[in-house]
Amino acid sequence: MNAIDELARGSINDEQIRIVKNNLQRELYHVAVTPSSLGQRLGDSFINTNDLALHFKAMKHIEQTTKDDIRRVVSNYILDGKFTSVRLLPQKS
């Protein structure tokens, strides 16, 4: 059984979900540490989505994500083959 199948079955526990959420939120907060990195993130959000608050909304969405959300997304989008996988291999000399 691989990790994707475990996610689809919902066999991950709350502690594992909390660890992932904490890591994602830490990465988002890290961006806001310096004015230049925050400005870059806000600018990217505005250019790509016309929403200056996207960065902050992402933090809220991460916190609200549930085990059922993860199971649903994995089942509907990953297991059904609706994803793209890219492998970048170094050029052999």
C-alpha cells in the first residue's frame, strides 16, 4: 500500500495532518518576515489572481483543511489520473 492509497482511504491521523499544516503555515509566515519577500508575494498574488489578500487567505484555508478534504481531493483528482507528473533528470555527460 502506498501513501496515496492511504490518503484516499483517510487512514492518516490528526497528528500527521497537524504536522503538515504547521509546516505549510511556517513557510507562509516565513515569507512575511522581510518587507521585500512579503512585497514579492503580494505582487505575485495581485498579478496572478487580482487579489492582494491571497497569501493571507491561503493561511486560513490551510487551517480549515480537514481529513475529509484530503481524502476527497486525492480520490477525485489524483487516483482518477487527473494529474501531471514531471521528472527532471540530469543530463548524462
